[in-house]
Amino acid sequence: MVLGALLDGALELLYPAGIYCACCGDAIDPDMPYSLCGRCVREICWMKEELAAGEACGGLSGLSGRPADLRSLRRAFSCARYESRTRSVLKKFKYGRQPGLARALGRLMLERIEGQDLTPDLVVPVPMYLPKERARGYNQAELLGREIAAGLGVPCLSGALVRSRKTGAMSALSADERRMNLRGAFETRERLRGGGSSSLSGKQILLVDDIVTTGTTADECARALLAAGAAAVDLLVFASGGAGDGGN
Ligand SMILES: [Zn+2]
């Protein structure tokens, strides 16, 4: 993996972690953990509780920070509430062409599940609609998934799920409308090819995304993975709640 190491080195030069705050951009003490300045660490709304999973909590996700639609997930974890500071860091990561932030965010996400007794066999990132991924140049969930998989020492199966169509923003829709909107939008690559699902069968899967808003997207991904034989699906995101930016 010499090429990988060289590439990592190049990214480190372009996006030096630990010199500028990943959130506000202020210069920070290089010894600070997490690439965040002290003020941002204090002001980000860190989430200690697990997101409600395995049930519909029915409330407005934007108010509680808890997504409503996580029925198919066994457990779900988020580092922080989606509010002004986490919004700004995710905007930089997704739209500001700063893929190097994956390392700082991935580290925070790994820390979030430390001691939670999760033993995933695989990491699967929430896929983007391919034309959209091509336009952006990367899938932010995949970059996070790779960091997390490397930290856990398990494979990251970035091609396991396919997003077959564009789905658009969903925060203004009802729970039923969101489900209708996403029905059939995610499928496993193996099923699309008409084959078996040997790589997912019986596996504990950690689904990774940058943000969960209503939870419908993550839930539909989990449903597709379970239908392909996965034993259980847990979710890990950086931020949760809020109206989101819609449709990944
Ligand atoms: Zn900061």
C-alpha cells in the first residue's frame, strides 16, 4: 500500500489535521486532539445518548435531534447535534472540497463508539446517487467509512449498496411520504446482479453516513442490507437532527 501511504501523506500536506480547527478554521495548538479548537469543543452539542433505534419515536426530528424512522437499525450513534457549528464543518467537508476532513471527523466517530460493545464485521457507507458523486468527486460517507473501517480493522465495502435514483430533500415530507419517496432507492449490488449475498450474509454491519436527519435514508439502507442476509445493522453518523441539506 505504498501508493496509499503516499496519497495519505499528500492529503496531510494539503489538509494538515491539527493545525486549523476543522469547524471554525481558527489556528489551534497542534497537540489538541480531534482537530477542533477549545471553543468549538465546548460549543458543539455532543450527544451522549443513543439515537432511538428499532422503533419510531414519531416526533419532529429537527427538535429533538433524534431521527424518527430508524426501525430497521439495531443501534444508532451520533457524535453531535446538527446545529450551526456541526453544519459548518459538514458544509466544508461536503461542498468545500475538503475531503481531508474525513480523518478528523472519522476519529471523532470512532471515539463515539468506543466501549459500546459493537463488533462489526464490515463497514458500509450510505451510497450517493452516482451522477451526484461524480459531480462532487467523492462520497463523503465513503471517506468516513474508510477511516472508521481502518480504525476498527475491518473491511469497508463501499460498493455494497447502490443508490439507484435521485431522491431529493425530504425534510418537509411526512414519514409515510418519505418512505414512499425512497422505496426501492437502495439495493445491494449483489442483488442487482441477481447473485447471492455471500459477502453480507450473517454479517454485523456498521452503516456510516455524515448526517442523519429523519432517518429514512439510513433505515432504507438497513432494510436492503437485512434483506440481503445481514445479521444486524448499526448506524454511526457525525451529526443528527435538523432539517439537513436533503438527499445526501
Ligand atoms: Zn473552532
